[in-house]
Amino acid sequence: MGSASVGSASVGAARVGAAGATARAAVRPVGTPPGTPPGDEGAIGGGRSGRGKDKSKAAKRRRRTNILTAAAAVMVILLGAGVVGGTYFFDDVDLPPPVSEDQSNVIKYSNGQTIAKLGEQNRTVVPEAKINKIVEHAVAAAEDKNFYDHHGIDMKGIVRAAWNNFTGGATQGASTITQQYARHAADLKAISINRKLREAVIARKLESQYNKDQIMGMYLNYIYLGEGRYGIEAAAQGYFGKSVQTPAGQKNAITPYEAAVLASIIKQPEPEPGNGHKGYDPNYNRAAAIDRWEYTMKNMLEKNWISQAEYDARKYPKVKPIAKAGGNSATSGPVGVVMRHVRAELAEMGISPQEFDKGGLTVTTTINPAVQKAAEEAGSRKSETSPMNAKPATYQAAVIGIDPKTGGVMGYYGGDDPNGLDYGGYMDGQSLKVTGGQSPGSTFKIYTLAAGLKEDISFKTTWDGSKVRPNGKEINNADAPPGKVCGGKIKYCDLETSTIRSYNFAFYWMADAIGREKVIQAAVDAGVQHMFPDKGAAVDLTKTNASTWKKNFDNEVAFGQYRVPPLEHAEGVATIVAGGIHNNAHFIKEVRKVDSETGKVTIINKQKVAGKRVFDEAQMSNLQGVMAKIVEEDDRDLKDGRESIAKSGTWEFNGGSGDTWFVGGIPQLAATVWVGGKNNKVELKDGKKDMFGAGTPSKIWKKFLDAASEAMKWDNEDFPKRVETGNPDSPYANGQEPPPPPVQQTDPNQGCPLGGIFGCDNQQPNGGNNNGGNNGGNNGGNNNGGPGNGGGNPGGGNNNGGNGPNGGNTNLPTNQGED
């Protein structure tokens, strides 16, 4: 008779219900259990002692059992069912290695609340030593009440299988707990006499290698208990919201009655198809579940695993209903888009997709549920309170909130479909690579300004908006007519006004003067990694240098022509909000893994909170001071007078608006909002007018920050006091000299203009040079004329307010958008 080695049955990759790599079950051998007779190798794992033949009763009983197992095999062979000899059969069947069970990965919010469980199987492997003993006893009572007394096999079952085979009856399934696990471990799925015998032999060898507690631990981590729950921990959490690791007697520990419910489900967790048995899940077949529970409770009493009093007081416990599909999980809703960023960061930490598939990770994200809710309600068209709610279905928003002190993404809305396009980071769900971006428009000017401030350029420098590009094309300036730009001072408009009004010429010429590569370098320092040229794939700015940048991008980079991923731009915005300290934007706060054998928790990785200063602190206070004025200009003041800074931006499409932005934040949260076309670019409208960054995006931005601040109960913090930096006479500036003020003719005798034609009565109300003149006048330029209108009451100085701080610059048209 030939041998039938089952080396091929080795199960280092055996699975239950799913393919892929898995995490290790608690199976390592341990020392001799209490009460084990000396020399009882059958109970402790192992091999020969080397001290001669063991003549103890336990050893004799073990040898006798092995002989009976082999004899049963021979009996089956003689009855025509086998193909190998009994003695060779026992020796030749290999003990498979322990099965590594698939687990789920638990993903949590920053406050510890579970977002979702990811993985092929909802399973959490737990160390046997930490499992409440009442659970183990209940399982033994339900499945194998003599588990602690036998040596792994049921001889009656083997004989019954042989007899049924001989008589043509039905083949038998596994019986003891050890046999059930042996069948799983060796991946013996077919029901046959040959499989039954192999199962019995492997069960015997398991009992020789591992003790009862270890086998019970392996079994409890493997079994399926219905409703998609694998392993005893997932079942306890699913049916009762409890952990089997909570010690008996403590709050929320599994009770004997609950343990019996779980154990009773094992026999048949789910209904059979058609008109078959409905199983023992109380949510599907309560009457049968209670009958099975009674059987389990009776056996628990019989084996003295519960007292008579506990048995008499028994009452079937309440079971959680079947969970509804969908909900706040990784498979539905906006938070699902976060999961691809979590997976990408895990890969960067060195956790491969294969290791991730093994499961067993607990990942705490930086996402705060309150801030996440605020982001979704502000940005999603599905939210009735969102400014996007009444917009066309072809419109899409992205809302990103980052903690400027750590770089942790606290709220992230990148779309409603977790399997669709990620409008926040443009990260592909399969390759986890960045695949796109949007033109940031004038919001990119924050990097141009950072570069200019570094070159000692002052906000007081003036720039010539009448100059055309080298190719002869004019520079668009928020669609304002040339005569209206900067209140008519287009040839010597100061940088601060250009920033607030979002004129482009100052930024174009600044990039031309200092070098556009310095603008790009400032963006890289702040956190922007990818930028798309007009044609071709993205340029990784962190892996290229100035020569590549100059070849792919022109001076228009200074006011946001080239596409960038919103998430990377949000990281850069957070750097400005943080006063020039850069932190990498990230979604993972901490990753932990629990050793399934020891229960020891290992922290694999955690967020780094020490940022790097990339911009001068005083220069950033200068920039923040100007950005604070933009909030006022666009009428987007936050609730309770909370101080904020911002910059709006728009990029054109088909002569209208295609991408619109509003970015900035408060000291506790940097907020970036983008609104554009869903899937394809569309011409954006606010009502019948073109949409600009100061429109719908700014409304989303305000709603998001107001809601997040209220939910988080943040203090009303201020930004640092502005320090004006830079050289007002910077050689980089190209503004023309303003024309001299008109010469006034005076009467040499009286000192009155025009020789006193209009009279020089000093009693005339608000008259004379004190109320007008080149400084705008105290009353003519400020108190009586309103901001920048000069004049004021009759007789009040220069009607144009002159060139003073309250004249000229502020007599400008309202914001008309920007490129």
C-alpha cells in the first residue's frame, strides 16, 4: 500500500472564507499545565523525553489511543474505504502549522471612536490567556462538553463514520473541538471517510503538541458566529457590545448567559438556503436559539461551570439587532475617502498591503468627528445647510481642515462617494498615487508673497500695472478696467492693495524680478509637492530642481495658473496660518498592533508634532496682517469676533470661472475650500453672475470654521501682532514715480489760494488747508467724507482725499474676482 502524505495540507496560508495573508493565532506551546501527571507527553507537546519508555498510566493511555486510531483506519480500509495502511497512515500524516487567521483593522477617530473595520473578515484575534473563562466553558458545553477529558478524538464518532460508510449511510462531520480545529487547520473541506481519518490523526497530534487552553484559544479565534463575525471577540462585540477580554466580575464583562448564547450559535450560525434549518442566530431563529441555549446552560451546570443558583436565575439575554448596511463606515459616506489616505500613509510607514491584509492593526486617525461633521455639512450638496445645496449637480466642493500646530487633518470632505474621485487629494483608490489637481488662482499668491518677503520686499513697494508681458499680452487684474485699478494709480499701486484687491500684475512682476523658481521653492517649503504644467504629467517638486521648474512653469505661477492637489495646498496654507512653521499634513495619529499571543501592545508609529520653521516669524506676521484685512474686505467675519486670515482665488474657464477658492483659517484650524466642476470643468455661477472665491467658497469656509469652533469650544485666539517688514524702496519693485501734486497759487499778501477769489474767511466751516490737502485732511479725508472720499462737508479740502492714508487707495471699485 502506498503512503498518502498530507504535506500538501500544510496551512501556513489556510483561510476561512477569504484569500490573502493573515495574522497569527495564539498557538505557541507553553509549559506543563497544573495537574498534569509527570511524563504525560500527550498533554504538553511533545516528543520523547530521551529517558526510555514512559510506563506511566497516562502514557499508556496515550499509546492505546493512538493504536485505536490506527486500528480504526485499518478497519475502514478493510471495509473498502481507505487507500493506505493504518500504521503508515498515522506516521505519515503531518501536523500542519498553526493557521494565521484573517483579522480586521480597526480605524478610529482621534477621540477613540471607531470609524470602521477594514478587512476581508470581521475578526479580532485575542490571546487565549485574556479570554474570560466562562466563555471557554460555554463553548465546551455547547460543542464538546468532554473537551477537557479526552485526547482530541471521539472514537465513537470514528466507528460511526466507518459503520455508515459500510452500510451506505451518511458520512459524518467533525465532532470534538480539537477535530473541528484540525479540519480547519489542514484545510480538509471535503466530507469523506479519508478526510475523517486524517482529521482524527491531526487532532491527536494537535493534542500532543498543544495543551487544552491553547487549542481552545485557536478554536475561538477561528470559528464563524454569523452576521459576518469571525472569532469570539467579534461575536461578543457584535451581539452584545462587549469584549471577551473583560475579566469576570468587572463592569461590562460577558455573563454566563451571554456566553451561552454565543456558544449556541456555533453549531449553525446562518440559515440554510431554501426551506432548510434557520440556524441558531437569535436574530433569525429565536425559538431554536433559545432551545440550543437551554442545552448549553444545562451542560454548563452539569460540568460545574456555573452554580445551581446561576442556572435557576437564567434569563435569555437581549441581543443587538442585525446592523443595518451602510452607516458611518469605510464603505459609505464622505469619511470613506479618508481610508485611502490612511492606507497610503501606512505604506509610507513600511506596512505593506500584504501586512495590512493580515489585519490586527488599530489605527487612530487625526480626524475629529466634530470637525469632520462640520466639513461635510459645509461642503456637501447633500447637506441642507451647505451653500452648495442649491447648486447644480455638476458642481463639487472640497473642504479640508488641518491643525496648524501638528499638520493633522482634522476634517476632510473630498466627495460623497468613497469609491469615487477624491476631490481633496486626487489620490487614486487603487494605486494610491496623486492623479490630478486644480488651479489655485490667487490663493497661490501667499507663496509668492512669502518668497517676496524673504527677498526683503515691503508691502509698501509699488508696482506698474500698465506694463504688458514680454509677449505683448496684458495682465488681467480681477477684470477691473485699467482706469479703475488701484483707484487710478495703476502705474504705482502698492503691494498691500494689490494683495487685498487681488490684482495680478504685482505678482507677475515680482516673480519676474526675483525668479519664479523662488516662488515655487516657497510653495515647496510650505508643503506643495506636485504641480501640473499646461501639458503633461505632474512634476514632483520635491524631486526636481529649479532648472526643471523654469522649463515647465512661467511667471503665471505667481498667481496660480498651474494645478495643484487641494490637500497639498491646504498643507501650505496651514504653514502660513502657523506663522511659518511647516508640518507634514497627515491622517494617522498612531498605529498599534496587539500581539495575539501575549496581548502586548506595540506602537508601530505615531505622529511627529515638532514642525520646522521655513519662513521668518516677523515676515509671516506681516503677511497674516494683510490677510486679516481680506476677511473684512470680503465680509466673511467669523462669529463672536473671532480673528481669522484668508485669501480668495479664482481661475477662469471659457471666459468665466472654473476653479474658485477661499483659504486661511484661525490659530487652531487652517481651512481650505475649493469649488469647481464635478468630473469635468464647468463655468461656475452664483445666481446669474460668475462665481468668485469671495462668493460660495467663502461662505463654505465661514460655515465650516464657525461650526468647528463652536463644536470644539476653542478659545477666541488672536494672531500675532503685525510687524511690518521689508524695504519700501526695494530694487525689485517697478512702480513709476507718482506725479507731483498740483501747485496751488496763493496771494503773496494774504496767503489765500488764487488771490482770494473765493474769499479767505477763516470762519468758513471746515475750510482751509487743514481739512483737505495732500494728506486727505482730518475731516475732509476721514471723518466727514467716509473712507477715501476726501472732501466731506462743503469747503472741505481736496475732494479726492489726496494721497494720504484715507484717500486714493480706498476709493476703489468693489472686488470683481481674480484670475
